[in-house]
Amino acid sequence: MHSDDYRQLDALAIVEGIRSRRFSATEIIDCAIILAESLNPQLNAITWDTFEQAREHATRLDSSNDFPDAPFAGVPFLIKDISAVAGMPQTCHSRLFEGEVADHDAPIVQAFNQAGLISLGKTNTPELCLTITTESKFTGPCCNPWNLQHSTGGSSGGSAAAVAAGIVPVAHATDGGGSIRVPASCCGLVGLKPSRGLTPVDMQLAASWSGMSAAHVVSRTVRDSAAMLDAIRLQAPVLYPLPDGPQSYLRDLESTRKLKIAFQGEHPFGAEIHPEVSQAMELTRELLTQLGHQVNDAIPPVDYRKLGGFTANIINLHVAQSILPQLQKRGETLDTPLLEEGTRRMARRGAELSASDYVDSVDGIHQVAEDMASFHGNYDILVSPVMTQPPAPLGWLDMDSDDMRTYAQRFSSYSGFSSLFNATGQPSISLPIHHSSDGLPIGVMFSARWGADSELLQLARQLETAVNWDTRRPNIQSSSA
């Protein structure tokens, strides 16, 4: 198999080809590694590789007499460097955690392994996954394959860059404030943040930011996203209630019904929406109307500023919780140069919070979740931008800036839509509806009531058929070309 042919395949097509013996797992893995070795020097998407182990895994699979039942057996994959993989670095791309090595596989990694995926390594993130661009001072910026001078988004930027470039068809991603949907938007991918409780989490509240973070993948096709949800979904509750769902999200994709859709075109804080983002929104409105759905302008009943305070308290507390023991271990203080300025400030604020602050914040977001549940009594889906502008240039959003006021202002004006659904636990997906005049992807976000992941995926499949976005590919060339 030639690597150009491999790049045209989604994960399910790869599985089908391996099972039918049209090509071997070894051929597939070799193509993925060739692409990784030729493209990653430009992208900096993969920061630690396991290429030799991946080849060995593929060889074992090809030599087996019985092909495993695992739904993604033989598919090349990448793990975001936020989840533990036994024997691999566990740094979350922070200089403070340099040299740390995991001694176990996180539950989400166990689920990916059971699904038969073959990992090629770990992907780039911002420091501790705390911002919406992937430019850590530890491992350097990750470059967008659509334009290497622009951001991939974050925090799952390395995963998104690798999938968009065609190195792997799907990759691990997590979302605590938009970290699946933002890079999916910036890199032209499908990025579903599942409902809270649907996919594996560690057995500590801190690992999921008290339920605000969820794990899944970024992909190029809706069917891969649905099939992965089938593969990794929990069968019993872990920390949080388990939402109901269909027997198979993949098989349920083609079910359709007419939806009542709320359309939110204005920024919650009044920030300016870039004309090309507004164009993407209007294109989406036209598509939804053509598909027979009812679309009405509507604003969620949310005090976004108050909500922002609640979510910031919870995140800052968990940042402090993760950093302070490591500082003690290394004999450092919060003034250490091993931390970026944004991280340091978040940890300092978190260390000052009380138990009462935490409980008040949790209670506050529970009230928002109830308000949004009432909103979805009238609307099936809420449509909004993911970001207010196309992918920003690298360096524009600097979490280690000497001018943190400008950083905070840019962060707030660039984003603002996605974190609501982390607080409420609702499913939310970015779809690659549009491209800017400069050829940069612009995603549009669709969100549904808690547990309605299947409804979101069904709508995504309708839009995928209408837009046919998988035919759009970045023209990044091998560094040896």
C-alpha cells in the first residue's frame, strides 16, 4: 500500500481492508510511520513515539490465525499526553514534570487498547492542557497542517494535527473547556465531546476536573466518531451517572427526524465575530433549513460571566491540586521558572480557594445544568460558533506572556462558546462546515441535551453528506519532498 492510498482511508475502512486481507496491518502501520517520520518534523504533533512497538504489534496481528473481535484491530492511533501510558513519559508537556514516567495505563488507554488500536506514541499539548492553542515552552508549538504558521487549537492540538495531516485516521482527545472541539475546528475535523459519564475517566474527581472533562477522539468522519463511541463507552457508571444510549451509535447514524434548532450567532460577552465565521454560521443555517429542520434565533438562559467564575474556580483548584505535590517533590515553589506564567497564576488562585468556594461553584454549575435542561425542553439542538475567528497565528495566544492581561482578553474574545457544555455535561460537537478565504478550517458547534449523543451524531451525518468535508485535505508535503 502507498501512503497516499492509506491517507484516503478512515479507521473503519482500514479495519475492513485488514479483515478482508486486501492489505495487512503491517502495511498500514508502515504507511503511518512513514508519514509520521516525514510530516512530524514540520508539525511537531508527535512528541514521543513508539514506532518499533507498533510494528511488533502489527506483525503479531498479521501472524495470528484468528483475527481479534476488537472493532479497531490494526488501526494506527495516537494518545494525548494527558493520559497515563505504562512506561511512557507522563509530563502533560510541562517542564515541571520532565522525566516522569507512567507506571500504569489510564482507564481510557485501557479502553483504546481493548478496541485493538495500535498506538504510535503520544501527542503534543499545551502545558497541563490549560489553553486553547498548543504551544508549550517544553516541547514547542504544534503547527496546523492547513497553514504551518497558524495554531492547531488546543489542548488536543497534536492529535488534531496528526489526524488532519493523515498520519492517523483518529486520535485520542479530551475536552475540559473545548479541548476536543477547538482543535477540531482549527484543523477541519469532527470533534465530539461526549456526554458526561459516557466514556472512561480515572477514579478521582481531579482527573476529570469534577466532571467537566470528557475523553473521546478527533476524526475525519462521523462514522469513525460513532464507532469509537461504541468501542469505548462505559457499561456501568463510574463517578457519574451513565446516560442512556442506543445499542450502537454507528448503526443508529442513519436514523433521522426533524429537529427544532436554536441558533446563537452572537458572542456571550459581546466580542466581535469574524465575518468568515458569521458566513460559516449562515451557511449552516441554510443547510439545516434545506434538511427540513426548524431553525430559530435563541440565546441560552445562562449568565456566562457568573458561569465563568464557577468553572475557573474548579479548574484552578484542580490545577493547584496537580502541581503542588510535584513542586514539593522537586523542592520548588510556585515561582519556579519550570512553570508557564498562566499555569502559575491558575495554581496560585486555586491554592487560595476554600472548600466553601468549591462547593458553591459546583452548586452553581448544577443550577446552570438545570437551566439548560429546561432550554432543551424547547430546542433539540443549539448551534453556535466554536471560535470567533479562524485559527489564530502561532504566538498570538501566549500562556507564558509577560502581559497576561492581553492574554486573558484574547483568550476570552477568541473563545467563549464551548465551556458551557463542559459545566453542564452535555454532548457537543464541532463539524468542519466551512473554510476561510485563506483556506483555514472554520468549525461550527452543535450541542444537545445530556445523553443525546446519538441525536448529535445523526445530525452530523446529515451535514457530512451535504458538505462532503472529507474530500478537503491540507496539502502539506513530506519534508523530504
